[in-house]
Amino acid sequence: MRVLLVDDHVIVRQGIRALLETKALLKVVGEAADGREAVAMTGKLKPDLVIIDIAMPHLNGLEALVQLKNDYPQVKVIVLSMHVEENYVTRALRYGAAGFVYKGSAFDDLELAMKAAVKDETFLSAAVSKVLVNGLLQKTREPGNEEKLSLLSPREREIIQLIAEGQTRIAIAGILSISVKTVDRHKENLKDKLKVKDIGEITAMAKRYGLTGL
């Protein structure tokens, strides 16, 4: 495997190179100090794999990743960085990174990432996976997801199910032994609590979160 190392710190590149070159079938064909240089060197050296940092001058690693995957889609790219914020990780994966390795982890992680890349798999360091999981859990706690539904009263939850099942306002009033005006008031309250504009959105949310008997 031919590898290009991209990091703006010489000592980091030298350290990674020394570790990589102890492995059989691995050849470091070049080193780049920034994203722009990485793109140019990839065109000249034709590496199989690019290991790239994010925080670099002139052209950062994420923008370089975009150019690398556009110009050389066959090249595998592994991000190796101290920056494991959710925004960086999700962008890297969206842009086509084959792996995201935390610089604070053991060298074993980089080895595993390279092996995964060869098999067209994606590897994430434990610290990176934790960031993604925490981000996902945070999103499910934000208004707009299940928490909105917890604001509903038992009667409102009954009504949202009946709406989702296609019952008319008159039918709902009969089923629940309430007036049609009360049904209408509940519908308005539902739209306000769920931050939706119409009954169609209420129905979609009810089905998404399993609030229907269908």
C-alpha cells in the first residue's frame, strides 16, 4: 500500500512514518504540510491511501478531503486529528473519509483504520464513536422529537391517534364523547405543542413515533 502523510507538523509526520514503515507491504511515498499540497502530491504520487489532519494552513483537511474524493475517488482517505467535535466527524464521513482516528488514541487504531479502508469499510476510534452517539442522543432530547410528545396530555394522545387513523372530527367527538368544538380546540393545541402547521404533519409524527394502532 502506498501512503501519503499530510500534517503541518514535521515531527508528527516523522513519527507516523517511522511507525508505518515497520509494517510490511506499506510504503510512505510522500509527505505534505497542508491540504493544497496534499491534493497536488496525490496527483503526482498516486498513493492508495492518504492520512490527513484537519487543522492545517492554506487548505484544511476537510476541504482537501472534498477535492481528493472529487479528483481521485479511488484513493482512500483517513482523517487523523485531535479535533473530534461532531461537526468535524460528520462532515468528514459525508465527504467520503474511510475512517476517523483520534490522535490521542493508540497506533493500533490507525492500523485498524487502514485495514478497514482496504476492505471498503469505515473505522472510527472509540472517542470518535462516542461523540457521534452523544450527538445522536442529544438530538433525540431536543424539542422536535420524542420530548415534544411528552408534553401531550392523555386525551391529546388519544386524539392524535384517532387523527392519524383517519377519523373525522365528528367521529372523534363521538368516540370520546366530547363536542366537535372540543375536538377542534384539541387539534389547535396539538399544532401549537408539536410546532406543526397542519393535520398532515400531526399524522406523520404520530406514525413516526408509533402513536397509532395501525
